[in-house]
Amino acid sequence: MTASLKAIDGAADLPAMMTALGAEARAAARVLAIASTAQKNRALAAMERAIRAHAAEILRANAEDVAEAKAGGTTDAFVDRLTLTQARVDAMADGIGIIHDIADPVGAVTERWQRPNGMTIERVRVPLGVIAVIFESRPNVAADAGVLALKSGNAVILRGGSDSFRSCRAIHDALVEGLREAGLPEAAITLVPVRDRAAVGLLLSGLDGNVDVIVPRGGKSLVARVEAEARVPVFAHLEGVNHVYVDRAADLDMAKSIVLNAKMRRPGVCGAAETLLVDRAAESNLAPLVTMLLAAGCEVRGDEAVQRVDPRVKPVVDADWDTEYEAPIISVKLVDGVDDALAHIAQHGSHHTEAIVTADETTAAKFLNEVDAAIVLHNASTQFADGGEFGFGAEIGIATGKFHARGPVGAEQLTSFKYRVHGTGQIRP
Amino acid sequence: MTASLKAIDGAADLPAMMTALGAEARAAARVLAIASTAQKNRALAAMERAIRAHAAEILRANAEDVAEAKAGGTTDAFVDRLTLTQARVDAMADGIGIIHDIADPVGAVTERWQRPNGMTIERVRVPLGVIAVIFESRPNVAADAGVLALKSGNAVILRGGSDSFRSCRAIHDALVEGLREAGLPEAAITLVPVRDRAAVGLLLSGLDGNVDVIVPRGGKSLVARVEAEARVPVFAHLEGVNHVYVDRAADLDMAKSIVLNAKMRRPGVCGAAETLLVDRAAESNLAPLVTMLLAAGCEVRGDEAVQRVDPRVKPVVDADWDTEYEAPIISVKLVDGVDDALAHIAQHGSHHTEAIVTADETTAAKFLNEVDAAIVLHNASTQFADGGEFGFGAEIGIATGKFHARGPVGAEQLTSFKYRVHGTGQIRP
């Protein structure tokens, strides 16, 4: 990489620079695709050490970013997402250790069968190629996404928010140190080395076929822009408008515990519940559920039946049913059994995560079968929508589309496959 | 469907008609997604019977299409692809019987694991939704694609070449008879009811999110247009520039048999070999392979070393290495061992199907591991690149991309998955 690429604010010829960067990432992807598990793990171990060793530089760079953001008058929430602490740097290093320890998905034979002519066919996992990750203010995404891509044998091009540029560069330097120690190409984890926002548009174009998939990590406007403009596949979710349906056959204590957790454990995560559907056939469940939510500090919105439970319940408007609050707010509705719940979810759900609480196995099976969502749960909280909770070690996001990846996108979901055919001279009749 | 939609040449308001058609397909997809295997198979059995029962109408409609095409002055090859015979109608019906008999992919649990907190997570196959199949002159694709989509629980919108419009309509009528007999929605298999070519552009737009994937079946210009314009995912392959590498450790008799089959069994299929790479370390294999190909009526193109074998060998030009001949022509090159073969394939291959002939297991493993193609074969013919030969029953095409489907696209590849989580009241700490 030439010195000019190190310029913070722009490059003389951004399109040419981005094209070169794509070609270098493609070349690195070819090397990574056939790198051994041991070599990739050597790099990951070195990266974990480097992040810990360079914590001071990372925090110093981050302090500059934070100072600039504050001077620019951003919100407290934004500054919080941007700010790194020693604990957050430690967590980043710990995360690399977790990825080091998970199984290497590349090379795994997922199916093997023999044909009548004696040929054996194997389906084996291979990397996707080059992944572009476009994220906003959280600088730790640079480490999370970089190492997950590496573990799955992919090259990655990282484009962080311009506010976190210095932090990302310091983290990236540590990751590259790990690549170098393991003898892997430095372009395996590339950081777009300029803040120029036009770089995002160029990434979305696919860089002459050198970007295989784009993963947006950030708010709705970023994800919507990426989905609208990308000329290559995108692993994205726009929102999680998730429901908990409390069926007539629900155990009330279990329902209370699950609803409270689904909404209030962390109201801002994409797996949080936004709407509670209560079966009218067990309308007596409504009051204790609403009262519990109000007592926990959750704003409750509902129609007149729900408002009758407590004067603090606010009127619900149509738009509420389609809203991801990302806040301690919940909309509540009485429905006429599982069919009505399914109809409501089909109309308003975002194909993310949906849960039913019931002791009736037949009703549960119907719900799990008929709801069209990446994750459907019976008698468990929607907040389990998370790659770590699924046992994937880590995730790069939760996909709500149906193509390739769906649900938590971990190392395995960042792979494709090929067919290996073993013959003894077979020809086709 | 109103009578006006039955107009052959156009609709008063094509965009509105196509939008309505997308919405109807989406509604049908919801029904199909939860249809039982028995109900889908009842429809398939009825379709097979209906195709046989209406063979005369189908052949009559086809004769009109063929007459129009001949009057318009098309090529013989085009007329051959367009023409149906009793044997071809029988084959279409037989094909439906095969799809009837394959396993239903929907609902299959492909993975199941338990989390430390006692939750069980299952990964289960679900349909993709609505598939649009855009094809050219072969009317049998209407039946093949329609029934494969149905088996996998998807609704399908078929758009055939305008030259085969009457044939497709007659086939479609028979398929709809089967849907009706099984009580499934008629929009489950929709035929775009007008010849207006603008319908293709509207399909590529995704019809307001009601098309989930587009499958182009046809020549390079169709596939290229679809890949360039589609606003939704595409299962496509642009071409199969496939290689057979004859390693120094190859058995010559096996190599001759495989090379002859790979090129000459059916030179026009996408799994046909286009380039023969011969290891220079066993240069003595070159002459018998080239002589055999010439004797079989294959045109051979090569550099001076290859030309020395026989005066009938023609000079190769650079463009040959990137050409899918779809004809009895092969380009031949001496390479310096497996590494040179891999480099040539990396530069010129189209990620479709690649084969090595060798008795050396280490070399074979290296080749199968390092070649980036949907299908890699050791000691077997490239012509096995076919869903039927893989045991998939049938295929809608061979995908060379790495997303979602790769290789032969059968019923299983037309599904996605969701996670079903079974709990006993678990909440996330």
C-alpha cells in the first residue's frame, strides 16, 4: 500500500484506489481459501495478543475520535457507541479468543453419498470469497467482523463510520500484525484507508466483481441504503418487529417471565419483543402481563380493552404494529387464538424472531410451522436471537432474508460449498 | 384471472397486471408453504395424467408455434428446440413422475442440537417463496420448472419465450388442472399470460417484493441481461468453460475414455469440456489423446507443440481459452504439472465443473481442494454435471455463483431454512 493511501481525508483518485483494494482483497482471498486451520488460528492468537498489547494506542486513537465527535455535537448515545474503554478492548480481545476456539467451517464435509455407478459425491464447505462490512460508529465491529471473516477463510474489506476512523485504524493495525506473524497476506483484512464517504458507493458497486457479499452493520438508514444500492448480495436485516403470543394454554408464570425478558432484558437489541399478543380465550392473562410490564418501567400501548387494565396504558395507533421501538415500549393486542396471532404476524412481522408461550404442543407446532421468520421459539424468550446463544461463537449480524444466510450469521454462514466427486474412471452413458 | 389477462399479445395495463400477478403468486406461496407432502403429490400425479391426457392439444398448440417460427425465418436449431413430439410430451410427463417420487425437502430437519440451558434448536427446511423462471424456446421448461417449484413448496411465475407462447399455455393448462384437482391455488403455477416482452423487465424488478428469486434458463444474452437488471437474487450460470487436466500420473486408457466422454458425449451441454490440459511431464499422452479426438470428429486447437501431433490441429488463439464452444471443438494445452493447471483454470475457468485424471491421490486432493468451481471431479467425466446424475431427480439449472445454490439446482436447493427453538420457559440472563 502506498503512502498516499494512508491519507485520512481522501485519495487523489478514489475509484482507482478502491479498485486496486478490491483486486488485492481477491488475491488474498485465494490464499486464505486454502490456508490451513492451524495457520488461521496462529493469526487469530497473534491478533488477540496484539489487541491487548496495543490497548493504549487503540484507546488514544479512540480518544481523538471521541473528542472530535463531541466537538461536532453528536448525541450521548452516539458517543457511547463510539467510546472504547479498557474493558471494551479486553472484550474485543476475548472475542478473538472465542473465534480462535470455534471449529473451522472450511473443508467440513456436510454430506456424502454414493451413486449407483460407484462415484462418491461429497458436499464440502468453502469460503465465500471477499466480504465487505460497512458499519457505523462502533469500532469493535472492525475486530469482530475481521476475525470472523478470517476464521471462515474469507478476505474482508472493512469500512467503518468516518467518526470512528482513527479507532478502526488502530484496531486494524493490530489485526494486520497478527496476519503478518502468521504469514498471511495483509490484504486479508483491509480497512478502507480514507474517510471519504464516496468509498461506500464504490463498495456497493462490487469493485469489478471483487466483492462477493456486503454486510451492513448499523441503523436502518444504512441498511436500507445498502439494500437499495448494492449490486452484489447483501446479508441484512432491516428490523426486528418481534412478537410474543401468549396462547390460551400458556402457563401464566412462564408467560410473565418470558414476556418480561423478551421486552425488558435489553429493549434496544434486534431480538427484543415489540408486540405482545394475548389470546382472548384467556383474557384473564392480560391484566397481570400489562401490570407487570408497567411495574418494570415499560410503556404499554393498547386499544380500549388493554387501556381498561390500567390508566397508564396509552392508546395504540396503527403505526405501532409496524414499529421497532428499540426502547422500553410495547404494543399489546388481544387476538382470537393462534390463527389470529398468525394473521397479525404475517401482516406486521419482519421475519426476524417470533415466540409462542403455550403448554399445547399442537398449537405450538402449528405456530412454529406457519410463522415465516428466521427464528421461531416455543416457550423461550425472543432475546435468544443471537449467534452466541445459538452456540455459533459469534455473529456478524442476524439475516432476515431467505437467501444463503438466515438468522444469526456466524462463521459457518460465511461459507458456500462445492461438490467433490471421486470416481474410478466413470463416464456418462 | 379476468378474461382480459388471457389476451395473447398484450394487456391494456401491463404493469398493473404483472403487479396483480405477483400478489396472487405470493398468496399462493403462503398456502403452498404449509401444504402437506400428500397434497402436493396429489397435484403432481394429476399433472402427469393431465399432460398425457392433453397431449393432442399440446402438440396442436406447438404446431402453431412452430409454423409461426418457420414463417418468421428462424434457424433449424431454434425450431428443433421449439418442437414438441409425442416422445417429448411423454418425457415431460415422465419427468413429473420422477419429481412426484423424490423426497419432499420441506420440513426436513437438517440439524438439531441442545444448548446448555436445555433449549433444543432445529434447523428445518422451508420454501423460498415465489420463483420467477424466465426461459426461451424450449416449452418443456414450463413443466419441469413448474413441478420442481411445486415439490419444494414454492409458487412459480413462468415466462416463456414469446415464440413458444401457445405451447407453454397448453402445458400450463394441464398443470393448473392438477393444482385444481388437489385443491391447491391456481396461482401456484402462473404463466405470464401475454407475449409482451416488457413483462420480462417487470419480473426483473421483483414485482413489489413478490418475486424472491429469478432463474434464467436460456442463452448467454438472456442470462447476462437477467444478471445485469434483476433487483432480486438470481440463480444463474453464464457459461461452463470446463477443463480436463490429465496429470503425469494418469492412466492413459482412463484419460482417453474420460476426455472423449467429457467433450463428445454431448458437446453442447454446459458440463461439456472445452479445454484439455496435458501434463508436460507425461507429454507422450498428448498424441494419443489428440489423435483420438480427431478420429471422433472433434476439431482440435492448440499451440505448436499440439500442432506437431497432427496436421489437422488448428492454431489456438487467446480467445479460445475463454470460449464455451458448445460444439465438437476443444482447445489443448501442455502445462507444467498440477500447479500450472490450477493457474490456467483460475484464469480461464468459469467456476462450473473441472476434472483431473490421475492415479496420485495427493495430486487429486490438491486439485479438488484448490479449484474454485461448483463441481470438481477426480477420475470421472465432466458430463456428470447434472442434477439427475447427482441423484437430485431433476434440476432447474446449474448455478455457478456461491450464494445459496451452487451446482445443480434441484428441489432441495429451492428451499431456505428456519430455526425452531423448543424451550421450557428459558429466558436469557
